[in-house]
Amino acid sequence: MLPVVSPVVFAERVTKWYGPRRAVADVSFAIAPGEIVGLLGPNGSGKSTIFRMLTGYLVPTSGRIEVAGHDVVEDSLGVRRAISYVPEDAPLYDHMRVGEFLNFMAGIKGLHGPKTRAAVEEVAERLDLARVMKLTTGKLSRGFRQRVSIAQALLGDPKVLVLDEPTSGLDPHQVIAVRDLIQSLAGRHTVLLASHILPEIEKIASRVMILLDGVLLTSDALKDAAQDLTLRLSAEATEDAVRGATKAVAGVREVTADPDNAGRFLVKAERRPPLAADLVSALVAAQIPVRELTELRPDLERVFLDLTRQPKAAA
Ligand SMILES: Nc1ncnc2c1ncn2[C@@H]1O[C@H](COP(=O)(O)OP(=O)(O)OP(=O)(O)O)[C@@H](O)[C@H]1O
């Protein structure tokens, strides 16, 4: 029998309305202790709203959220002790030295006396901050600013750490350092991070949840989208000619031209075995020479791009 692990974050049918605007719709998920989970969604899809509800700063309009066994509405104090949130571009009080800032934040989190010193020393060591402790936070590089933001979030040893776009604005070296750092936190902490960039989130998270217009895509929706086949076609013809020649092929859903490569097209179609052969026959019958026809790997990025693409206005 599989061991039963209680989720550390649990959301059940959560909806949030801002006046007449529904920002989050009937969202349910569970996160096990020690996981690193990515929340992926375009701007405005509701990521921050979910995070604010998880951290007890916003009350769901309906539904239930528990963090480390505490209900976000009935026990928001318990929730705030269990979860820490690092917003994008968190304010760091730029005139303070890093050490002072961490001491100050420890006080806000209710740590006092010798406990403060021990906690600040521990996070400074975990995040390798020794050489910047005496610098004012305003003088730090973006990479170190992010480390200090995460360090303050770890004061008090929260079970859950929520990071909003943690690598945004960092240079490639800093991105790798912050990515490694987040991975080193898993296990002791559960990490939930948001991003609108899939390749980034895929590198850090062990699992990705996708949010679109406040709705969390089910794994079935993702599976269905991945069932579709995308073929890259290289042919000497115009987009209209390719579209005209292939429209009668069963299963073809859409033909789009690659705007950067003349003679290159993407064909989206239902996945069925003789499709490639049918396509070639149809193109040849229309006297369109086919140079190449390749199936693209159904990776999560393509699925995400397909699902999040704005529907084209009818011509
Ligand atoms: N306080 C508010 N009042 C009214 N509408 C809001 C409020 N906060 C957010 N919204 C709306 O709710 C929707 C979700 O916003 P939210 O900030 O949660 O999305 P997001 O995915 O975090 O986006 P971003 O990455 O741009 O921060 C958006 O349409 C937004 O305009």
C-alpha cells in the first residue's frame, strides 16, 4: 500500500470575485510536503490572487484553503506562521544594512532575543550572505536582493514558501544560482512558485499547474491538448495554397505560416496514424512540392502556448 501523506497546502473549489470580476474560478489542488510546484499562467490569470488567499491576505469568496492544517479564514495567524510569501520585487528598505534588515524582519515575525540572532545567522549561512551583511540593501545586485528576500522569508522556518516570479530580472548566472537555491530548499520546505515563463518553471519545479483566466487546467485538459499533433511542413507554396490543399484532409485543424521563415508552416491536427501520408498526398495532388514534414515533440511548452494563445479575430 502507498503511504498516505497529508497535503501541506490544500485548496478545495476556491473562487474569488473582485466585485463583478471573477479572478479565480473553482480551483482545487493539493501539494505534498517537500514538493516544488510551479504555478504557470499568463499575466492576469490569477496567480497573485491565489497566493494572497493562500497566505491569508485575501479571503476566498467561496471554497476552502488549508495550509499546514490551518484554515486560512478561521486561523489566519496560524497560516501566516506556516507560510511565507516573496512577491516579485519585494521591498527591502534600501537604507538598511542586510544584517539590520534581517533582524528587523525577524522581529516582525515574532522572533526575539537570542532566537533572532540564531535565526538570522542560520538564514545568512544558508543563503551565503556573509559577505553582504554589512552592505545597505539598496547597494545589492538583483541576484543578492533576491537572496535577501528569500532569506527574510525563511526566518521562522515556514513550512511553505511562496515565490512570485523568483528569477525575473536576473542575469543568466543569477538565474542559475537562484534556481539551485530554490531546489536546495525543497524537502525542508514546500515551495510554490509562480511564473509566466514555462521553460524557467520546468527547470525548477517537479510539477506544474497551469492557470488560465482563473481556471486551473486539469491534467485531462493537458492530456487532450498533448494528443494533438503538430507537424512542421516545409513546402514551396503560399499559406493560402497550403491551407487550400490540406483543408479536406481529415483531422487537420489549423495551418499557420511561420512568419520568420518563408515556405515553413505549422499544421495542427488530430493524432491519427495515416495523417502525414494523407497530407503529403493532398499537397502533391495540388502540385505543391513538399521538402520536409516533421512531427514536433508534444512538450509542455507547446501545449501551454497552444492553450494560452489568444483566439484569432475572425477574418
Ligand atoms: N484588487 C483587485 N481588484 C479588481 N480586480 C483585480 C484586483 N486584483 C487583481 N484583479 C484582477 O484579477 C485578475 C487576476 O489578477 P492577478 O493579479 O491575480 O493575476 P496574475 O496571474 O498574478 O497576473 P500578474 O502576473 O500580471 O501579476 C486580473 O484580471 C486582474 O486585473
